Amino acid sequence: MRDPLLALRPWEAPEVTSWGRLPMNAVDRREGAHSLDGEWRFQLLPAPDAPVGGVWSTATVPGVWTMQDTADLPQYLNIRMPYTEFPPLSPADNPTGVYERDLDIPADWAGRRIVLQVGAAESVLLVHVDGRPVGISKDSHLAAEFDLTDLVCPGARAVVRLTVVKWSDASHIEDQDHWWHGGITRSVLLYATDPLHLADVRVEARRDGDLRVDCQVRDTGGALPEGWYVSGELDGPHGLPLARDTEFDRLNTQDERVSAFLGEARLRARVPGVRTWNAETPELYDLTVRLHRGDGTVADTSRHRVGFRDVEIVGRDLLINGERVFVRGVNRHDFHPLTGRTVAYDDMRADLVLLKRFGFNAIRTAHYPNDPALYDLADEIGFYVVDEADIESHDHAHEIADDPRYLNAFVDRMSRMVLRDKNHPSVIIWSLGNESDYGANHDAAAGWARRHDPTRPLQYEGAAKRGWADPDVASDIACPMYAPLEDCVAHALSGRQTKPLIQCEYSHAMGNSNGTLADHWAAIEATPGLQGGFIWEFWDHGILQSVTDGRPAGRGGAGLYDSGVAAPGYRWAYGGDFGEQDHDGAFIADGVVLPDRTPKPVMYEHRELAAPVRLDCFRHEGLVLSNHQHFRGLDWLAAEWELALADGGTLTAPAVLPDLRPGETAVVPLPFELPPDGGEAWLTLRVTTAEDLPWAPRGTEVCTPQLRLRDAEAVTRAVADPLPEPVAETAAKGTLEVDADGLLVHPLLSAAPTLSLWRAPTDNDELGGMALRWRTWGLDALVRKPVSVRRDGGSVTVVAEYAGAAGVVRHRQTFTPVEGGLRIDEEAELPDAFDDVARVGSVFETVGGLDLLEWFGQGPWESYPDRSAGAPVGHHCLPVDALFTPYLRPQESGGRHGVRRFTLSASDATGLTVSLDEPRQVSVTRHRAEDLTAAAHHDELVPRAGCVVHLDAAHRGLGTASCGPDTFPSYLVAPGRHRWSWTLRVL
């Protein structure tokens, strides 16, 4: 007899969204449940209707089989589907995982209702027990529950089989920008309840203390028994009892809304002096709901953490508890470099703790509902969540949006997400999905959500792009992707704006990126109607891969990476590294952290832009300090003053933060008396946590606002040291030598300083088209031709031409002996054809052994002209090898902006010092630009013994053009004349 589940062929039937699956609900069943996680018997079949047989292997549940030593490996595509079949069809070659294990049903579960919960399976799940069909589920990112009561016997053993089909009609609406996997990706549970049980619990907790709890009650035995009722108990923060059973108003079985088979009860309470929930002060109350039988005994219990808060849109403002908040968000996928889409609780917590420490307050669950534990953590730690339905039909968006065959799937996915997550205070917005065009299916899903939960707004970029102010689309928020900043500002100033403008993606973190982030936030904070957005995205999704056999390292790879660098013999894999012919390369590596959660430099940029404490200006009577939070004071913070002087030395002093409410400012006295001379001076307020917090131990740095205390004239006097007077020729004899081609000969340089217009292209450069243009111009292979070498007293002037395919650059260097070294004055004339180059400056290489860099300028983090707000000016020191950021695909890296001078030294304190005529972009690494350009992965790079040093008169901004706007015109390097000077001295 044919299996009825296979007979339905659910992998190619979009009208079949489920069969035998229980309704979604928000009752937490983890307490008392039996975990079925661990090793299961496993077979990987070539197709869903292939016979099961042969030898069983084992697979870890939860886990994807694509990371567990099978022949089916991960594949990355952004938009295109991995097969050519059109919706709703799937390919004939369709990997299908069969999981089996024995279940020992507890004897004390006799007479109880027994339920199997499968946390998530990608993409179609078929359930059997002892060979008998149980049910079907689709939607790879929500749990499916099945009633096994009539199929198992308490005290006996049963065999459960979970068949997971990788490709299906559902895959066409799960076409997300991520690795394609297959398997059971979240935990599997078995639990039991009384036949009389809570079918659902819905909690509404308002900021005024009004609490409403709606309960649905069912009895699997048939009609509901007489006399049942529901009670509730609420405990506040720190265990304070605020409301007990008798303080709730109850509507029980006598209520007119109760039928014979479905009971509804409502608990109402008003909590006095309620402490509201928001992302800054995430106050939670513990709610226990109990279902009682007629004799008063407890049949069922559900526990919830409740946050009292309101979400509303008033005019063009999104308000939390009546306050307009800035949304400093990030998009987050479920990801781990060893387990793919399976993420453990501790890893999710580490994700959120890291984000909190760097000033993020919001998460968009791109592009599907995340693991339930993530929402618990967001409630606890404090994040605003845009909860996104598992709907993305990127490759076939236009056809599917109005395809009635997919109508049920759209509504099913949206409704199940809302039903599961409705009680989380962190969830402030529902999203209809991502990049699926806009059609009737979206409107149907939106209609269901609005009717079921009118307390939260909806958003959907596909609808919003029809018109940011259009009242007739299913988006309450204008949530564009990568909209040019000038367009956002113009819309807010136009008088036509009707909705909050919060970009669902606005800065793309691929490689060395996120330029102009500070410019965006300056405009957002200054423009009513703009409220922020979400960076794409949190992770670089590099999978740890063995270089030897090309397979994922899997769970055994723990400990094989550190600080973003994979151990020898391993590398971070991206699209194409698993032998797949069709892929989208390194576009999967577009996060603000590296695959091991090491923060990229942009994290420090974001932290400073989100700083709760600001030093906004400097007045004669003191400093203006402000509280830039929305809901709390500064009592949770401690601080210390730090004064960095250009001529050496850093002073510190304790700081006392004033008692400021949100938005308030105060004038505080200058903590130091500046020396009468000495030039440039920078004052930094190092702000840390004053006590242990759930997301940061005491003393964790929160921000470092900084002010420049010296004026430009003083700076010029102090920093102009690189232009000392030349010494007499006799004193300089033997200190200056150039070869026949006019190249400097120096004992500490292995390669003379020459002109550089090229950088190893960033991902933005490559995908934005700039790198192609630079190669067309020949900037990566300029040919140097000496024109003249002229001596004038003790100085030597060298003129050379650098020829590219589109023009010639004339370069002049004048070497002048000065006390203890050489001054190099340089000038480059770029033709008009070179109207946007990567850099203009000098590059040279040092001898080996110079391993430590000390500098005065911005740092210690990597910084660039359009991404430098997070790097305060000061005295910094790092090993040369620590300067380089190991972006997954090797590229321009390790630059420091605004450097005034630096020293490269060996362990014996010998070395060289460079002073610059004005703050410049400097990089010191072990790699030439051509080394980085030629390598696809870091294991291909061979560090040079010496240092490759770039001193840039001008350096192009980074922008975010791999998927979004390029940098602004003010950060481009223009043609024409560029001049720069520097002094080289030997220690």
C-alpha cells in the first residue's frame, strides 16, 4: 500500500502547506519536555520517493546534513535558485534525509496527550511513527507539532521517522541570501499534557500597567468538562509579587464565548507603578497562567515573561511608550561557521551581547522567524525586533506574488509567525517577508496579521517601494533598501511624508565597507521623519573548510580559528569553494563580524555613532555633555577623562557624569589645564559600565566621545615638524643617495618610495565597477619612467612619469637632508581622465624585523576617510601583524586615517620614524597590493618579512557600492595636482 504522505507528493504541491500538523500557539512547552536531540540513524536518498534501505549512518540532530560529511555540500546563491525548474516544481535530483530513532514513551504519560515538536526542518518534513503516517509540514524556520497520542503506548517503545526533502515548491519562497542546506535545524522535543490543556495564551501588557491575558482551552477527550477555570500570577522584576490570583478579573466557562470544544478565558489586571519595557531598560515580569479543573487542581501551566510597553505610529513617527526612538539595527541570519543554520543558545546569546556592546538596539530577523530562544534573549537583553515571515521568492518574485497556488503558503507563514511570537515585548513590527515583489498574496497575509494583532505595525519593502507615502499598500513604514541618503532627506523635507522612514537595509558590510555611516547618522539625527535603519548584516557567513579535502570542518572544527583567522590547513569558505559551478562567490561575506564573531572595524564606528553620552561642543566655561538616550539617565555609566597631547604623553583624570535625563545637556568644567605650548591636544571621555549588566561586566567600554581642544593654528605649529629646515651640505654628506633611476637608496628600505594610485580592490570596488575602471586605466600596472634627476646643493629632485593605458601621471620627488634624516616633498599631476582613483600617495617597503608600529593619529582600529568616527585621535601602539583586518576575500585592509607621525621599530628599539605634513591616510601591512589582489583566500597569502607602507595624500572612501550607494563625492580622489611631504628619520 502506498504511503499516503508520499502519495500527496508535498514537495511539488503548493496547496499542501500541512497535513496532520497542530495549530501554532504561544504556549511554552520546553519545561518538562524530553529532548530528542543527539545522534539519529540517517540515510541520504537521491529523491523523496527513492526506497529506504542499505546501511544506516548517523547524523546529529539538530544539524544540517550538508555540514555532516555527506555528498550533499552547501551551496551559496543570492538571487538565483539552485535549479532551473520554475515554480512550483523541484528537480528530480532532490536530496532527501531520512532520520530515525527509538522513542521510549514514559509509563507515567498514560492518559495524557503526547506531542512531538520538530523545531525546524529544511524544507519539507514528513513524520511517521512505527511506519504509520503522522503528518506533513512546510516552512523551514518554524516548529511543527504533531499529536502522537493514538500512535504510541506509554511504557513501550516506538520508532519515529522524520523524512526531510531538500527541494520543494516551498523552496521558491525560501530563496534567501544564504547558504542552501538540508536537514533538521532546530531541536526536537517530545512532551505530554493533560487532555484538558491550554491551546494558546495571548498577552497584552500596556505601558499604563493594563494587563490582559486571553487563553484558549481545549480537551482532546471531546467536550470541555464543567467548572474549569484559569488563574494567573504575576511577579515583577527582582521577584516582587505584584498581582496574585484574586487580583485578576476572570472570565471563565460561564462566558458567552465558550463553546463545547473550545473555551476562552480572559484575565485582566492593572499593575500599579509598572516599570515599562524598552530596549534600554528591558524590565520583565514573570507571568504564570494555570488551567484548573472543576475541583481546583491544575491541569496545565504556561509561563511567560511580560514586558509592559506600547508601540504606535503617530504621524510619521514610530513611538515606543510614547517616545520617538532611533532604530540602530542590524539584519541577522541564523548562522554558525561549524553547524550552518543550527545555532546553540549560548551562541545566540553571544550574538546579542556583542551587538549590545556596540550600540545596536534592533534586529531584523532576516529573512525568516529565528529560533524561539533569540526572542527570549531579545526580551531580556533589550532589542527591538522586526519579525520577518519566511517568504522570499527573489528569483521568481513577480510571478509568485499574485499566484493563487501560493496564497495559502503566504498566509500560513505569516499567521504562524504571529501566533508563535505575539507575546514577546521585543517584537515591535511584523514583516511580510523580503524581496518577493508585491501582490495579492501579501495583502492577504497582511490582512490576517492586522486582524489578529492590531497592536503592532506591519512593514514590507516590496510594498513600500511602490511609494513611500502611499496609503494603499500593506506597509505602515517606509522601509526601503539602500535608498540614497539625499533621497531620504528630500522625502522627509518634502511635506509629503506620511510614514516613518526606517530603511530595512541601508549599509552593506561586505569586506572593507560601511563608508559614510557617520554621514548617514548625522542626517538621520538632524532630520525629523528619519528614524534609522538596519545594516546588512551581522555575520560574514564563512564556513570553516579543510583545505586538504575541501569539506566543511563541521562540529570538530572548534578551536581551529581565532580573531578572524582560520588555523593552518583551514580557510573560510564562500560561494564556489565546495565545487559548485553556480554560485555568487564572496557575496555571502557581508557582515559586521567575521565568521568567528570577531568584530570588524565598522563595529567601533557604529558604537561611537550610537554613543549614549556625547561631547557636542567646547565652550569657554567648560564642556557641553549630553545624554543621547531615550529612556534612562547616566547612572549606569562610569567615565574617565583622557588628554592626548601631540608632543607626547597622555594624561588621565576621573570623571563624574552629571545627573541627566534623556535628551538633557550640562556644562562640565574642563578637567585639565592645557600646557601653554605643545600644539595639538585631544580630550576623550572613556565611558564604561558602572556595574555588571546582563550583557557586559563592570568596566566594559561603551563609547569614547572626543573633542579637539587646540585650534588649527596650534596644530599647524605642532605637526609641521615634517618640514624642518634643511641642514648644510657638509653636515648632510653621505645621508642622501639615489640610484640611476632616481630611486632612493636607504639602509632601512628594501624598496624605494614610489607613486601609488592603486589599492587591492575592496568588494565595493569590484562590484561597484570602480576596480574595472581602474584596471582599464592601467592603474594596477603603471610603468615608471625616470625623466630627470637633478641635484641642487644637498637636495635631489627626481621627476618620473607613470604611464597607464588612459594617461600619464607626472610625479616629482625632492629629497632634502635634515637633522637626523630626510624630508621628501612630493607632487603628482593626475590627468583629467583619472577622475576617480583609489589613492594618490607613496609606497615603500622596509627591511625585515620592524614589527611594532606606534603612531599619533586615529586608532587603534582600522579607519578610512569615510569611516573614521570610531577611531579617536591619540597615541596608539600595535604589532604590525595586528594592523591587518582579515576580510574573507583579501583586499585593501589595515589603513589608519588622520595619522600625524609613526614609528616602526624592532625589538632592540631600532627602526624608523615618519612625520607627515598633515594628517594623512597610512597603512602598514605585510602584503603588497598585488599580493592581496591575486589571492582569493588568506591561506594563499605569504606575508613578507618587511613592511609595505603606504602614505596617502588622498585616499578614496569605501562607500557601500557592493549593494548600495557608493561613497559621497567629497570622499573621491579628483584629478589635478596633489602635494604631500614627509620626513624619514632613523631611530
